[in-house]
Amino acid sequence: MVSNIVGKVLGKAGSKVSGLQPKLIEWRDATPNDVVWRYPEEVIPWGSTVVVKEWERAIFYRDGKVYGMLSPGRHVLDTQNVPFLQGLVEGVYGESIFRSIVVFVNTNRMQGKFGGRSQTVELIPVLFHGVYYYRVADPVLFVNKVVGPDERYTREELDSYIRSYFLTKLMSFISGSSIRDLYMRVEEAGKRALMILRGAFDEIGLMLEDLQFEGIDVPPEYRERMFWLMQGTSAAYLVQQETARKFAEAIEKTQAGGAAIGAGVVAIPWALQPPPPQAQQQTGAVGGLAAAPQQQYIARCPYCGQGPVPANARFCPYCGKQVRWCPNGHVSPLEANFCPVCGSKLS
């Protein structure tokens, strides 16, 4: 109380001598694109007023140290209303009463956009894009870690700053996820990514409030592989299938021509078929396990590998090759004597 009264007296005396009058300090020209603005003057007369709007915070710095922060409201600068100003009192009469850097920080919710390319655990390339929402949660930490001495800091600068480590962590998340989790559970994937990325934002005084994938896609050449993976086919079987297909293509390019390709396909029809359904476990077996659910069979052409082939069709609708069917409804090459799926004899 005594120091405040003395300060007011000295402040008035100093104002008469130096001509320094109390000022109105506020962020007047703020735009939605601005995040941080520094008041251009460090000399603040005693009794000046700082106006902090609802979406702002005002931080007082001096000699690289934070002395305090003002919340929304109208604040008259004296040591009674703002106790931390006692450490900023400097000189009398011809000198300023307070010497401090005042930094205003926008705490409104902001939107950022992201996009990039990564790959899933099945090594399928993924193209993704979306939006995220964030705000400044700890203005002091944010200014110290990100803004530094800049007089004005915009959203474009902030987006550029966080884009690199944001995408790095997001790509790491995608590379540890399956295509099924990303493609069929997009909303859930966004929530899991949000939990992982929040820690990185907390470290620089930001709060990541929401993250949404707006689009997840794979290159056209990988969509067939993605389809079979989402049907439950193992990645190992897909590799085996692609190897067999490449083998058949290589045979087709040899001097033997069509005869060689026919022989090659007959030799590897099993590799071009979906994996056979798992054998049922008998109830009452060891451990009392119930029958394991069978994987749904989808007929694919044993020559071109495309499907599904309509039941009992005589020709593949994709490549035109003639096919045959076993008694259990599995498609087989015309030259085969036994079904490559169930082993039934073909008549």
C-alpha cells in the first residue's frame, strides 16, 4: 500500500517533468490471422491501462524474465491492482515508472490442414489429408518456445513451424496401423492419432483439441491388395499370389508363347486362388474350443486373378478364359484334374 501511494505521487511528479502520461495499451488491429503481437514501446507510465479482450492474454517480460500475465479485463497498472509490477518499477521524474515488454497472445481456436503420404503395416501406400483444431493453452510457454523476440506472429508462421513434426508423428502413427483400421474406422483412427499427437503440442504450450481425417486413399494399383486384406486374407498369401502372377507374366514373354503360359498357370493355380477356408475344429477337442468360423470364399479367375467370378460361369468375365467348377463350388483351371481349394476330383 505504501509503495503504491509513493509510486502514484512520484508518477504524477514524473509525468509533469517528462511529459509521460498514462497510456491505453491494447491490441487494436488484431486479425483472425494473428497469433501474437508485441506492444511497440517498453516505457509504460504509471497508471496506464491495459485492455485484454476475452480471447487474449497479456504477458509482461523484462530482462528475459516473465513477471506475470494478465487475464481478460481492463487493468490499471499500479502495484495495488497488479502486484507483480513491483519488480518493474524503475526510476522517478524524468524516467519511466515501469519498463517492460508487453506481449499479447490470441487464445482463440485455430484450424490447420495436413496432408501427406505414408504406408501401413501391410506396406500399402496411403494418401491422406484432413484438418486439426488447436489453441494456445499456455501463453508463456508458447511465447518462450516458439515466438521468441518476434513483434508479430501469424497463423501461417505457426502452421509452418508445427507442420514438420506434426506430419512426422502422424506418418509414424499411420505406419503402425493396418489398412483396415484406417479405411474402415476413419473416425476412430482420428481419435487415436489425436491422443498420440497431443503430447507434442503440449510441449510448446498448445492444446490439440480435435483431428479429423477427411480423406484416406491408396494408389489404384494397390486397391486390389487392399480389398483382399480387408476380406481377411493374410499379407503372406498376397505376396505369394503376386509372385505367382509375375511368374506367369514372365512365362508369357518367353519364346514358347501361349503354350508356356498355359502350362505355367496350370502349375501354379493354387497361388492365384484365395486361401482355403480353415478346417473346423471339433467341439470337445483339447481346450473345448468351438468350431472356428470359415473364411468366406470368393471365386477368382485362376488365369488373371480377378474376381469375383459369377457362380457356375463357364468363362472368366475379365480375361475370357474358360474355367470349370468343382462339386463344392470352387472355380478351377480348365486343365486341372483336382480342385486346388478342396482337392475334389474334377469330372
